[in-house]
Amino acid sequence: MALKASTAAAILLIGSPITTALNFFFTGTAVTIGQGFGMLMIVTGIIATIGISNICTTFKHILPSKF
């Protein structure tokens, strides 16, 4: 089974916030406001991408002519 490029990109993008969180937990360094905001934006973008993809799939079954 092939993996969609958008799915692969979302999986690769989540690596940055996970790495920062692991660095925080294991080394005890503080997450700066900029890093926290960046993590939030990446996770929000991934959730939005997955949500939009699911919505388009749903509408593709309802209105198959233009989607």
C-alpha cells in the first residue's frame, strides 16, 4: 500500500515538536515562547490538514462530480 505524499509530509513534520519535547523532558531545558509557538503551529497545521482531507473524502462520496 502506497503512502500519500501529504500523509508522509505530515508525519515528517511532527518530528520537530516531538524532538523539542523530548529535549525538554530529558535535559530539563526550558522551551522558549518561540519554540512553543512553533510547536503549536506545526501541530495545528497537521490537524487541519488531516481534517480537511477527511472532509474532502466525505464530500467526494456525496458530490462526486467536482471533488
